[in-house]
Amino acid sequence: MLNIKNEIRKLDSLSELNELSAFINDCKVMLGRMSFSVGDKVYVVQKTKKTEGRITKINKVKCVVDMRGRLYNVPMSMLEMRK
């Protein structure tokens, strides 16, 4: 992991960093598709908080999550499994 971080620091343009960020988000979505299923309890992770919810439907890139009685379309990259 340390080697990856050092290689990222060597990037010298914002466009390369944006491309890497898009790639990482795509990887998160692929991992999410493999690990999430309807009925799973998840956290919706935002910058300053985590909100509990339950997946009610899985779409290509987003999941429909029931949080506090309301349904939200949430990108898979923002979801984290509850333990």
C-alpha cells in the first residue's frame, strides 16, 4: 500500500489524478456489486457522518437505500457494510 501511495505522489497533473480517481470509483462500484445484496444493512458514508440504512434495490451504479423511512438513490461507492 505504501508503494501505491508513493507512486500517486509522483503524479504531476490534475488530469492524471482525476483519471485515477475515476478508476478507483469504478473499482468500488465493481466490488460493491459483488458484495451487496437486497436486504443488506449498510452505512451511507458522507464526509462528516455515517447513516444507517437497508438496501431495497440494486441498480447498475446506485442502490436504493431505505434510511429513516425514506428511499434514496445512493452510489455504491458511498456504501459500507454494517457489521
